[in-house]
Amino acid sequence: MTADAVDPRAYARARTIAEELRPIVERVPGAWAVEIGAAGVVVMMSLVKRHEAITTRVVRQLNAQLVGTHPGQEIVAQSGAEVEHPAVGRMRRPDAVVVPLPVLDEPGATVDPDDLLAVVEVVSESNPDNDYVEKAADYPAMGIPLYLLVDPRKGLVYTYADPVPGSNGPRYASVLPYVFGDRVPFGPWTVDTADFKRYDDA
């Protein structure tokens, strides 16, 4: 389920810019990653501790369940993988992905979104639209079946599922809201948010 193809020359230019920015970003205090979204090349800033604590808790919970939901398949949840879909002009670095471990053994720097079972994003304090708007459009366009969005600014969680065609491009047919404290159904898994902290919690 993908969006209309983009101009490959335009994406190649954006990819070149992203590669040129990488060594610069690595030296800039507060910078974390380079992505390519609808607006072009975006530099992502470093994340606060509570953002990372939530990501870690989600990854641990998913890994504990993957042994049962995908026995013998070497499926893992992990953070840091870069996901690229040149045909739709997107390169994203989700906070976490669910992916077959053998895919991570392959050569190269990026993961094909067709290999992903799910992505997870924890909303940043500074740029919530990136997760709520841009990535909620990019991930179904890339064909990723499940998207978990956790918002520590508001204590909210959303599950996105079932990519379908839309008038403005692919979208998720199912979007369900939850609050911190809920046990959140996410695909074949459950994410317990009881220990998630909001950014403004004392």
C-alpha cells in the first residue's frame, strides 16, 4: 500500500543532502538524526530522558511477547533502525521498529519498510506534528501495517492499523485512542502504559 511515486531525481537530491548532513549533525550538540519527509530533509533533535524511558519500556514489553506471538521467527523490537522507501520519497528513523532479526544482518544502512511488522514513535516536546501528522501519513504510504504513537505531553496513546487508499494518499483505517495507565492492544501484542510518565510529571 504505497502513495504515488515521487520524482526519483528529487529524492536522489534529498538523499545526497541527507548524506552530506550526517557528519555535520553528528558534531552538532542536540542533533540526533537526519530524516526525509514530505517537506524534504529534516534534522531531528536529541530526545529527553523520559522519551527514552518510554521507548525502552515499549521495546522490552514487545520483545517479551514476540517469543509467543512469533515463535521460531527471530522477530525483535529494537530502536535505531533507519527505514527508507525511495519510491515514495521517505526516509524515517522511528523510535522503535518490530523487524525480523535476519533483516538487520543484511548489508546496508537502511531497512525496507516491507520487512517491518510495526513502528513506534514517542512524541517529542518540540515537534509533535512530525509524529501526529507527517509520520501518520508517511508510515501507511510506506506500507507499514502498525504504528504506535505515545504522547508524554498529554498522557495519550494512539494505535494506527490497516493502511488503506485515501483521497490524499494512503492512511490508516483504524485509529484508536488510549490514556496512560491503559493496557493498550497493539496488533497481536499489549503495551502496558502504567509506568509511562508525562513530561510534566513531578
